Amino acid sequence: MWESRWFQRFWGIVGAASVRVKVLGIVLGVIVLLGLFVMVQMRQALYGTLEAALQAQGIDLAQFVGGRVDDARLCCDADMVTDVLEGLQEHYSGNGHNTLVDYMFVTDENGDLIAASDADALTPEVIRPTVPFSEPQVRHLKTAQGDVIDITMPLPQSGGEFRIGLAEDNIEQIVLVVTTQIISLTLVMVAVGFVAAFFLTWILTRPLLSLLDATRTVAKGDFSVQVPRWANDEIGDLSEAFNAMTRSLAQAERERAERENLRASYIRRVITAQEDERKRIARELHDSTSQSLTSLLVGLRHLEEASDPATAKARLAEIRKTVNGTLDEVHALAWQLRPSVLDDLGLAAALQRYIGDYQTRYAIQVDFVFRNLAERLPIEIETTLYRVIQEGLTNIARHAQAQNASILLEQRAASVRVILEDNGVGFDAETVTYSQKSLGLQGMRERVALLNGKLVIESQPGQGTSLFIEIPLTEAKETSA
């Protein structure tokens, strides 16, 4: 659990940093880690190489100096041997040689000191006796002056041992110089990497920030924003996709606004039509039905005043005639409001009666065919299809200048389809469908859309018009249920 909490805290800090900071941190971190790794490896490799070279050089030097000391012991006293050792130490510690001799001394067979170049350097660690040997022995000692490579050579002629100590200070200095150079190179690489990473992050994040600003603008409802394509890479493709999305959103917003305007106009038109229809019905009730009822009252009064059966019978015949006329007028009004045959017998019978009256009124030949139609459809589908076909035939009579029309009403497994065609003058469907002058078509589309159906209009000037209507049955049944 604590590991998860620490990780969440770490990720919360890292995740809050910007993309630029992340990229800069990654680049600089890689450079620093790589520099540290190279520095450690170089130090170890260089130190080992220089130490091996110094050891080989020390063995050669010990063999050479040991031979001279062995000869000096045979012919000279201890003071002369000391002078030889001091001269050789000074010589091999000079600038002409890549060595720094800490000490040289000679011991006899018992390990007693005979001569030394620097008696002060002979600490207990240095003069510690060695085991018998026949070949040069190398030891690494830590003295007060520092690390020393101690090499012991046997003296075969005079007996005893020759010891020489080579300081490792030169190795430390060389390694320090190389380490300083590596650090300097790493710092230069960090500076160059920082500049390169900053430029890289600028290239990467500038289009992303542009996309971010554009996204915020789109979120406020402004779909006109477009972002520039910075490069022909994935970010450039993302910019193009974003621009395509905003263009689609702008087009969808324009179409939505147009549909809303048309819907508002359609609703106003419907309300106006309803009020006009109410006014017309009120006028007809006042002018026709009201007069018929007034005539009925007058007839009843005359019937009351009739003095003989013959006159009363005549008055009754007139009253019966007036009542029949009033009933016909009421039936006509009821049919205009909603044909009763639609509720009683269904869609096909209602359309047949309406088409018969339509052909008589407008002298337009209409072929009506229905197939696989169930005895009754859901009431909302029958009403919608009846009103849509009624509106379509009305548009043909008003605008199409057609002589013939045809209607195909077909029920399928999961939908009802209507095809309404005419041979009229036609129109540009792309231009007229969403115009303010096509509220009839828009009303038909709205009615069909309420039942999750679709209306497709195909028309060209001079080529007639075709309406394709399809309404799903399953969704309508679920809605009615």
C-alpha cells in the first residue's frame, strides 16, 4: 500500500509538469546519467591500465637498479650504496621519467637495513620483512605519503634484497585530469542537450498548445477556429483531423440552426393553420349549421301553429329535410377534421376514399396500390401516413402541374414503406428541402421523424418528384405500448 501511495505522489508531481518540462527532464537526465556512467567506467579502466603499466615499469626499473646496487655492494661500502640509491631516486623521479620514486633501500640476508635513499619514508609498513622468494614480488601499500607500489628484488650476488617504492600520485593526477575533462564534456553536452531539448519541445508543444487553445475555443461554441498544419507528421495529421472535425461541427451547427428555424416556422405555421381552421369551422357553424338550426326552430314554430293535419305533415317534411342537411354538414366538418373511416376501417380504406374525392376535385389520375398490409397498423402510424400522403397530394395539386400520380403502400417485416410519385414539373430537392418556402415538406419530415422514420425526396426540374417514406414498426409498437 505504501508503495502505491508513494507512486501516486510521485506521479502526481511528475504528471502535473508540462510536456516541455517532461521532455527537458528526460533529455537532461539521460545526458547526466550517461556522463556519470562514462566517467565511472573511464576512471576504473584508466586507473587499472595506468596501474598495470606503472607496475610493469616498476619491475623493469627494479631489475635494472637492483643489478647496479648488487654490483655496488660488492665493491663499495654502505655510504657509497646510499649515494647510488639517492642519485638513482633523484634521477628516476625527475620530469624526464613517468615515475615518482618514494624510496629505495637495501637489506642483508637477515633483513637488516644496509642503505636507503630516504630513511624518513621507511615506515613500519614499508620495512616489514617479506617471505623468501626468487622472483620480483609486487605489493600495494598504503603509507602516510599515499598509495605505493612496492617491488622487491633479490640480490643474487651480494645477498639480501633491494626494495623500491613507486608512488601512485601520477596515476591519481592523470585520472583526475581525465575525470575533469569528462565532467567538462558532460557539462557541455548538458548545455547542448538543453538547447536541443528546448528546441525539440518547442517544435512538439507549439502545435499541441495551438490545438489546446482551439479546443477551448470550440468548447465555447465557436466552430470556425482552424489550426495551422505545422509539419507533415502525426501532429500535422492530427491538426488536419481537428480542422475537419471543426468544419463538420460548423456545418452541423448551421444545419441544426436551419432546422430549428424551419421547425419554429413550421410550428408557427401549424398554429396559424389551426387558428384558421377553427375560424373556418366557426364560420361554417355560424353560416350553415346555425342557419339550419334557426330554420328548424322556425319550422317547429309553424308546426305548432298548423291547424290541419295536411299542413302539419308538410311542415314535418320540411323539418326532416332541414335536419338531414344539417347532419350532412356536420358529417362533412367531422370528415375534414378526421375521417371516421380511418378509425373504423383502417388506412387503406381511408386513403381510397380520400383519393376518390381528390381525383374528382382536382382531375388528377392517382394510382393507389397497397401490398401485404395488415388489417390494422398502430394508430400513430396510420395517422402519420394518412396526413403525409394527404400533404403530398395537396402539394402535387398546388405546385406540380401533374396529370398523373401513383402511391405504393407496402408493409415489410419490420417497417411500412410509401412511395409517392408524380409526373409534374419537379424542383431542385437540394435547394428547396430546407428553405422557408417548403414548410409542407418540412412538416412531412417532422411527422415521419417523430416515429423514427425517414423521408427521402428525389426531384429534378422537369423530371417529376418521388417521395420515399419508411417507418419502423417495432419502435412504433414499443411507443404505443
